[in-house]
Amino acid sequence: MSVTALSACEVLAAFKSKSMTPTAYLLACLDKISRFNPKINALAALDIDHATVAAADATKRWQTGCPIGPLDGLPIGVKDLQNTKGLLTTHGSIRARGHVPDNDLPMVARLRAAGAIILSKTNVPEMGAGGNSYNPVWGATGNPFDANLIAGGSSGGSAAALAANLLPLCTGSDTGGSLRMPAALCGVVGYRPSVDVIAHPTRPLGWSGISVLGPMARTVDDLTLMLDVCKGYHADDPLSAPSDTGRFAALPSIDLKDLRVGYCEDFGGAPVEQSIREIFRARLAVLRPQVKECRAVDLDLGEMDRCFDILRAESFIVAFGEGIEADPDSFGAHIKDNVALGHSMSLADRGWAHAEQSRILRKFNALIAEVDVIVLPTSPVSPFAWTQPYVDEIDGKKMDVYYRWLALCYRGSLTGSPSITLPCGRDAAGMPFGFQVMGPLRGDEGLLSAAKAMETLFAGSEQTARPLADLQTLPNSDVDLKSIVTHPPDFGAVLAPQSRDMRTAV
């Protein structure tokens, strides 16, 4: 096995036993990145000089048995919507192609304080809008299983980097599936935590929990290792809450035979391709004999699409409305369309949406009180060509807006409950299939414990185990992934003053 294919937990164990140093591991990652990132374009700005020094310092600390934290010496990727001090953070936007923050997002600061080395930013759609990670600054991210196809979004660069073994851990964020969808399409683990778990002080509407921050990894153990570092309260996020030390470090063990599972193929009637339904049924057939109960549940919780449209639009209008008025040419069509949608809505619409979200939560609470977790597919389709901005038709039904194909994810976002995507073999097209698992609001520990038990079950069969990408034989994309770059990154920029920090809606 390649060193870069080791899990984060295995790498850290090797540091502790002194069988590998952070410097040696960083060099292995950099070699992998230099050879294979051009094939998938997952990584944006790199900070090799800082990372080299940081790895050398971590090597000395491990040699004396004094690591500064649980992630000491581990290089990671940070989503390019999230501020990293001194490292280019472009949001995939023309207007931010030279944006160098002078501070870290609090989640990033916690990772850095735990010893993680911020090696790279990971690619995103412009301003995080959509499920296809392509933008005019860095270009498109291709799927590590087929570079002609999407890696998902908006955390697509993170998911692709993990699946390609370029990095062991990456950050993400999720409004309508941005952690879960790319994880599913690339065959890794993506977790949307409950809204109180990880402070999100850059959320444009501090009292709206539709957008959360979260970790991405290749295994549940790696993910909980990272989550335990990222968790915590921040005064600028009124929805965040203090968390016990080691909250996710030692999860309770769950025996599948005690687990009550609800399932739904389409989250209340969202369109899903028949081939995806069949794969989901096959995976459910593997799980059903192992659990206490497995029964269908009705996830028709209300007017979920209209509710999400309004809540999403109000975030976009707050985040980008002023910028579009000042300089409309520096924003792409998706951002402008979201803001225009927000302008078309009334206070009555907004009031209805927040009331409807409350009704949706209460219906979901009643439903999940009867089971422990609810499982469903993550994506309604197999990955499609990255040159296609989004799916416009599913199972014969036309999509009315560009993000409607993400309904299996964003409908769950409305509940505020935690949700995880587990890699679970391949679909009929040979691409990764993601098994989505939802738990009760603030039931993160129980959901993660159930996910760990399911991961162990699925790993026991080649049909359901996490698929592995072969970068050695992966052809380049038929269309150059950087062919859409019109405004390349400006590496000559200087540190930006605080007032120039970019806003994000996700």
C-alpha cells in the first residue's frame, strides 16, 4: 500500500511509533500531488514552503514524544471558501482571485492549533453555488474515477483530493449537500453535523442554521478524529454550543442487531433515476438482515423545495447582493440568479419559509423517534460530465432550477439534523455510490456510532466496500480541466485588510 493511501489514524500512529516522520509523509503527499493533481485539478493554492518548515518542526516534536496536538504534522486541505491566514483564498471568484486573508476561520484555527499543516486549498464552484466544482479562477475538478465527470460540489475539490489519496483530511461546508454529495460521487465520507457542533461565525445570517461546516475523510474514524478538533463554540455564531473535551474521541459502540432503521428511496418524492433506486435496494438488502428493524418511512415532510428556495435565496442576497450592485460583471450567472430570486420574494415569503421549516422539523422529530436512523441514497444520478453545469432532467422530470437535483440532500438540511454519506461500492455505471444516513437533531454521537457499524459491515464485501480510484491508469479529461479559466489566481497579492474579507453564503 502506498504511504498516501494510509488513513489519517494510521499515519499518526506511525508518527507516534517513529516508523515514519511528518517530513517523510509530506514529501510523499507532495510527490503524489505533483503527479496526479493535474489529472483531476482538486487542489487550488498550495503553501509548500510553510508546510515544509511545519513538518520539520513536527518531526522534532514527535521524536521527543511531545506533539502539540492530535493532528501534529498531518497535512490537510481547506475548502477555498474558508479563510486561511496568509494563503490565497479565492472562493473560485474573479473578484477574489488575489484575496489573501489575514486570519483563519475559527475552524481552521482549531485545526492548526491541533498541529494540522494547512498545505492546500481545495477547489469549489464559484462562491460555493452548485454541485459542480468549476470556476473561472482554477477551472474544473474531475472525478478521480473518471476525470471527464463531476466530483460534485461545493466541496468537490476536498472529496476528489481524498479519493485520490492526495491528502488524508479535508474541510468542507454544507447548505444543500455540499459535504455529502461530493463525498458520495467520489467514494469518501462526508458529514453534515448538527448546527450547534462546529461554530460558523461567517454564516451571513447568524440565526439561520441552513449552512454548516464539517469534516471530510476516507473513514469514519478519521472523520471523528477531525470532528473532535473542529467542534466548539464561538460567540459570533449564536447557534453554536460548548462541547465536552473528547466528545467524539471515543464513540459508544453500537451493535447493528440493536439498530432500528427507517428507509426512503426518494425523500418524499424527489426524482431518482431507476438505476440508483436499484442499487440502493441492493445495499438495503445487505443491511436489513443485520439490524433489529428495517422499515419504510414517509419523508414527505411539507413544501420542502419552496422552503429551501427561500431560505437559500435570503442567504445569497445578504452575502452577495451589495457586491452585485457594485460590480455585477464580477459574478457568474448562478450567483446573480440566486440574488434575483431573493429580490423577488416578500417578507411574507420569508415568514412562511421559517414557519414551514419549523413544521418540517417537528414532523421529522416525530418520525425519527420511532427509529434510530433513516437511510436513503445521497445522489439521484451517477456522476455526469463536468462540462454540463447541472442535471436538467432526472427520470423523465425536468429540473426547474439548477440545484434541484440536490433535493435528496437539501431536504434533509431543513431538519437541522446530522447526516453522513458512507461510500458503499459502485453504481451501475461503475462510479462510487453513496449511502446517506440521517440521525435525530443533536444526536451526532449516536449517528456516527451507527455509521461506524455500517461502514464495518459494508467493508466486509467487495460489492459494498469503499471503491478505490486508480490514478495510474486514469486518462486525462477529454476537455482540459483548466480550459474554462478566464481569470487565473493572482499569486502576487498581499495580505488583505479585514474589511476586504470575502463573504460566503455556504
